[in-house]
Amino acid sequence: MMMENSIRYSVVIRTLGTSGEKYETLLDSLKGQTIPPVEILVVLPEDGALPGERLGTERFVRTRKGMVRQRSFGMQVAKGDFLLLCDDDISFESDLVEKLYRTHLDTGAEIVTPNVLSPDGPQPSSLKTMLVGLRDFLCGLNYVSLKPSPYNIRIWDTGGYIKNGRIEKGRQYFSQSGQGTCAFLKRETAELLRFQDEIWMEEAQYPLPDDQVMFYKAFLQGQTIARCQEAKIWHLDAGRDAPDRFEHMSYANGRNFTVFWHRFLYNVNVDVIKKLRLMSCLTFRIFNTCLLYAAVYLPNPRRSKSALALYKGYIDAFRYLGTEEYKRLPIVRNRSVEPKN
């Protein structure tokens, strides 16, 4: 087909090589693409074993272990004009790349993201959904807005995000963030992004919010992020049962989200009133999150370590913000542009 001849893209997979059947499902999805890649680049940690599941055409490269390190290294050495970034535990239909590329052509967006779905399972009750939503709002993580917006996802002044609750069928939406399990972008955008500058997230053993950092930094650099509603991937979540995952996520919630707030929100704004608003929003987040962890998790022997990890994360965040290492990070300027939609 004409489209197949007009695109050269590399698949970049970050993996520890231990996802087994879920990784094999990803390979099957890649093997069946209507537009085949020019290369499949598998980024492994230096001491990681090669995965037993293979297509036979992959190119294996190694770097230091870490989700940010492995992804950024893959972005630097990939050969294609476009990159399809993949985690090692997703699956998708055979026309995924075709749909993502079509959205790129239609919108001119430098980055295109698909809809990320979870495998069918038990649905939470309406009460649980309501309580989780209330918790997420009070802790400054996210909330649903019914205000019309061209964005599917916007960044909140707390460092969390705002979900669009009024998605209209057939309308093209854009985004300020997304889920990093899968993204399609131009190589020039990846080079401009310099994701390797954000390895400060690796201090947390679970480097949240790596996806939010990647997308929002690109947005601030003036890159357009489009959401392809027709493209769907399924996240199989191979790391769901990893030991101490909640504890590592709690530490990242304290440390990394605070650094994200300072680096990409507070430092980016020069208006004094806006800075005061940002400070009040961060205070809202920290106070409520610490209160929740103290009331719910700290008294629970199974979760008390997670509460302590959160508090340590906040302390480490403010210490890091005063270090020379942080001050040497390249300054990010706000060159964002509103979508024409």
C-alpha cells in the first residue's frame, strides 16, 4: 500500500526480559502489523538475560537498568524516522501503526497516543468508583472535568491531571499527557525531548511519573500530542504483582511528583499570582495525601512501610530541589501552542 511505503519507523521496547507470555503477545502484535517496522529495538539492562521469546529479527541493545534510562537510550539509537515506543506487556490490533500514522497525517501532531485499555475483569461497584474518585481528587492526583476542552488530558496545578468527562464521538482531541505504555512520535521530537535529562526519576525504584514527564515536557516544547480514538491497545500489566510495588509507588508519589511540579509547573511560570496558586495547590496535595496515609495506611501493618515511604519521598524531594545536580538540569521553557480544534 502507499502508506506502507511512506513511513520508516522503529519499534523501541524497554524490558527486563522477564515478562514471558505477555512479552510474546507483544511480539505477535508487532509481527502482524499492516505497516511493518524497519527495526525492532529491544532495550535490556546490562545484566539482563535475553528473553526466550523472539521474532528473530530484533536488535538487542543494553544500557543501565531503569525505565527512564532504557527508554531514553532506545530513543537515542533508533534508526527510523518515527518511533513506536512500547512497554513489554501490551497487545494491539494489526492496524495500530496505520491508525496512529493516519492521525499524524490528519492533525500534523508530532506525537500520537492510542486508547489504553485493561483486559476485561470484575467491574468495581459504583460506590467504590465514587470513593476512589473522591480520594484521587482530595490527594491532588486527578479528577474528571465536564468543562468543554480540546484536550483529553490536561495537567492540574497540583502536579496531577484532569480528565475530560465530555468526550464527543468523532471529534479529534489532543492531550498534555498520556500513558507511556505506547506512543508514536517523530524521531526529531524524541531528540528534542532529551528524555535522558530526566533520569532523576530513577531514584525511586518505580520511576513515576515517567510518562507524564515525557508527554508534558514535549507539550511545553511546543509539540502537539494527538489522541487517536480508533487505535486501541491492551495493557496486560506484567508488573502488577511485583514485590513492594505499592511502597515504591508511594515513595515516587512523594518525591518524583513533587519534583515534576517544581520543574515543569512552578519553574515554568513567571507570573507571581500563578506561582502562589501553584504553591497552594501543592500544599493541598501534600496535606491531604499525608493525612490519608496517616489515617488509613500507617496503622495497617501491611501498609505502614508505604506511608513512611511517602513521607520520606516528600523530604527527599525538597532536599533534591536544593542540590546542585537539580540546578544543573536544563531549564524548560513554555513554548506550548493551543490546538486548532
